Amino acid sequence: MIYLTRRERFNAAHRMYREDWDDRRNMDFYGKCSNPNWHGHNYELFVTVKGEPDPETGILINLKEVSTIIRERITVKLDHKNINLEVPFMKGKIASTENLVRAIWKELDPDFSALGIHLHAVKIKESENNFIEYFGE
């Protein structure tokens, strides 16, 4: 089994908050991540697919195709956007990285599945010290 990982980057703003809580309760729970004026990150996105290389080509999937799928389905929709306000696949969700990584998986999985490629993991590095990984349900 081969595991192939592609890294892409995007910059985005967000605010972590629950609409049914007032600003004070949100700040008490989420801290500075609940700043009403938003805050941003320089995210790194790692998408890992798995499978067996094609015996004819020697590759699992063309990396250009992986990059194109990620860019069209994810980074174009997220880069320099407000996750809370401008990203359709995050509508109605708290803009946590935990929710973002799951939403990205749901966006990517059908495209890779259609190519016969298995999505193995989606990892988002939010900061130098924090990252979230998701391996599907």
C-alpha cells in the first residue's frame, strides 16, 4: 500500500463562537479565538491518499491531478476568505479546525473515490504548534 501526501496552503480568517451564547460566554470558552473582529491563520493542508500504483505507469495518481482537485474543491473556496461568512461547506458550523478538517474530507472524498483512489487522511496545520488530523468516519 502506497500513501501519497500533497501539501497546499491557504490563508483565512474565522471566529470561533456559538450564536446562542453571548460574547462574554464565547470569550470565556473560546478565548481570543472568539474575537468579534475575527482572527486569521496561515494554514497548511495535507491530503493523503492511498492505494496501489498502476503497474503500467508506476504511480498511484498524478500529483497534478491531486493538486487540481484540492485547489478547485478547497483552497479556491478558502484562501483569503472568512470561513464563517464566505465558505459554503462551512455554513452552519462552528469554524473550528476540527469542523473544518471534517468538512474538507467530505468535499474531497467523492472526487478521489470517483478516480478509484482512497482518501486516507486530511491534516490541517493551523499554527506552528497546532494541527488536526482526520481519517474519516
